[in-house]
Amino acid sequence: MKILVTSALPYANGPIHLGHLAGCYLPADIYFKFQKYLMKRDVIHICGTDEHGVPIIIEAEKRRITPRELVDFYHKDIKETFDELGIEFTYFSGTAREIHYELAQSFFKKIYEKGYKTIADIAKFRIRNATKKIQEELVKENEKLKNLDLGFKVFKVEDSNFKQWKPFIPKDLNQVKSSVLDYSEIVKPGAEIENILYELLLKNGKKLTDKIDRKNNFYIINNKELVFLLETVNKDIINEILKLKPQKVIAVDKIFNGNDQLRTNMVLLFKNEGIEFKSV
């Protein structure tokens, strides 16, 4: 049996303290020595200093030295502390060493060549594998769980689904009219409802993992905490929302199709019921 023991990399911008030792390195050292000296197993303990990051640059600037000088000083200091305390490593290095660059690059090159172009691609692959294994184990326990949904959503940071007003100095009246008309519809052409929903969710302080229920063309967040009107609106939908009595309703203006009377009536009805309303 071959065993690999790894410990968290101590950051090379300051000395090791007791909390680091007790919470991380001592337990790993005990396990490593148990396997090596008592069980006589083939085991190695790998660690090293983390030598990249803004805190290192900031600390180096404070001391008026280079980041490399700071890293070299604390790498030596941390290793000496481990040696004095008897913490044993098979190999103790640092992330700013040439061998580390070469090894890390070789891993990512192999992964890239297999079609995983980003960290997100790797994460999705791992989650799918884990989900598959969980599904198989659940089915062994209970066949009824065969169709249990263990899917997941992947979000990608993109530009806003809403037009952003850009201040400018108009050259003439026609340019003013054109700009006003362009921003009369704030939702960008082609924006998908699901993307609008999640953007508004975040902009209103909610989480991407919050509960979302879709009912009759509107979206209920966290059991009546918030309702989004994004697709259409009519008297029946308004009455359903009134019965629901959410804390707040947010609607995109385009769903009213210029029907100011419907919009005004809805605002008044919500106000009478103590429901906060906002349009975007």
C-alpha cells in the first residue's frame, strides 16, 4: 500500500504559529509517522510554502524588500520551525520553484488536451462523476430513488441583461430623442428569461441557491418572500399574486406593453395589500 499525506501550504508572508501547528501539521505528522514507523508502510509527506499572492507583495513593500526576498526569508524560517518541533516531511518545497511550475503545467496541459479548457470544465466533470456515484449508491439502498434529480446548475459571469445608461453630451435634439427611445426598453434584445431572473435575484440580495417556484408565468422566491413578473401580466395573474400576499413584487416594464392603466391599477392594488412594488 502506498500512502500520500499532504498538508495545507503555509503562506510565506509571516511565521508559523501554534494554531497552524495544532490544527494542521501536528495531526498530519502523527499520521505520517504512525504509517511509516509503526505500520512500516510506503508513505510520503509532502508540503511547502505558498509563495504567490497579494499579501506577500504588500508585506514586501512594507519592509522595502522584494517579494522574492520575503518568500526566501519565511520559507527558511518556517522550515526551521518545523525541524525544531520534529515535524517531518519527505519533501518540503515552495510554489515559486521551477520544478513546481513544470509539474503544475504538465497537469494542466494534459487536462487541456483532453478538452477541459477551464477550471469550470474540470469542476463540472468532477461533479458529474460524484453525482453518478451517489446515484448508484442510492439506488442500491432504494430502487425508488433511481429517478431522483441530482442535477446542478452552472453559472457564467456575463454582461448584464439590462442596458446601462451612458451619460453623453447630445449634439442635437434628434440624438436626445434617439437615446430616450433606445432606453425606453431597458431589457437587452435577446435576453433570456432565466438569465434575467437570476440577475435580478442577485441584485435584490438573494442567493443563486434560493428556492424558486414558477406559477402561472410568475416566479415565487423563498415561499412568498419575493415575486418576479418577467413574462406577461393580466388581471388573473394579479389576483393570484394578491392571494399569495408576497412581501415584494418586481416586474419588468415591457410586460405591460404600454398599458399604463393596467400597471397603475396593479400598483394601487398591491399598495392596498401592503405589498411593495418595483419595476425595472
